[in-house]
Amino acid sequence: MEIRKLDENMAVTAQITVADIERIKALGFKSILCARPDAEQFGQPTAEEIKAAADACGIEMVYIPVSGPPGEDHAEELGSLWPDLSKPCLGYCRSGARANMLYALLESAE
């Protein structure tokens, strides 16, 4: 798992697994943002599976599935959740790019 820190509140990475959750917690992340739609690729863990593992470790998780480039509606959804979301947050999707773009949209709107 290669994590790229965007700022003190957000970092991004490629697809995570249930087995990664304990390491994510050990790295100090308080929440997870899943920007990848379920069933995008055969065998990927579902957001529900990741959320169950995150809940068991005391990590918040939000699911904002993005197909293609994120849009204003995605940024608005994240914007409504962001103030109350525990930080730092780790965002993920297939490569980390959509999670990164989603956060950039949020930042540009503020």
C-alpha cells in the first residue's frame, strides 16, 4: 500500500483490502473515504466489507462512489460530510486518482 499525503487532513492510496485496515489505523488514520464503486473489478472488496473492518477498528468510513471523473455532486456530498469526518482521512479508489480529484474539488470549493 503506497500512501500519498495531500495535506495534514487527507492522503490517498489505491484499492485497500480488509487486511490493510489495522495498518491504516496504526498509521494514524481516523477515517476512510471510498471513492470506488462496488463491482468495478472482479474480486475487489466491497465498500460494506471495508466498512465492517473499519468499524471493528474504530475507524469511520464514508462511501462516495465515483465512476469517471468526480463531479460537483460528489464534491457537495463530501463537503457535507467533511466537517464532521474524523481526520486524518485516507481516500482510496482503484489507483487513488479519483479520491485525489474529489478532495481537490472539495478544496477548490472552500
